Amino acid sequence: MTRGNQRERDRLKAQKAASSQKSKNGKTGSEMQRDKEQVAQIMRQKQQEAEEKRKAEAAKAGSSSGGGK
């Protein structure tokens, strides 16, 4: 029931594969901060455009249903 050195070889293979993988984040703190600011600016712009669109639709809906007695 022994596996010989297969377990040891598998362990070394897994260790080698794990060490060769690139780390999750290779950015410096300032690069990460800059990227966060860029994403935040894009999101603010999208939110502003959506808000303007909502206001325009509300104004359009308000003026067209103004009455007709």
C-alpha cells in the first residue's frame, strides 16, 4: 500500500508550480493609487451622465403629462 516516492515527487512538482506563478499584484503603492483614482473618475463621470439622463427623462415626462382638460 505504499506509494514509494510518488507523494514526494508530487509535492515537489506542486511546490515548483506554485513558485513559478506570478504574484497577484506587481504594482507599487503609487501605481495602485493612480489606477484607483482613474477608475473612480470614470465611475463619477458615468454616474453624472446617468443622473443627467434621469433628469432629462423626468423633465420630458413631466411636461408631456401636464394635462389636457
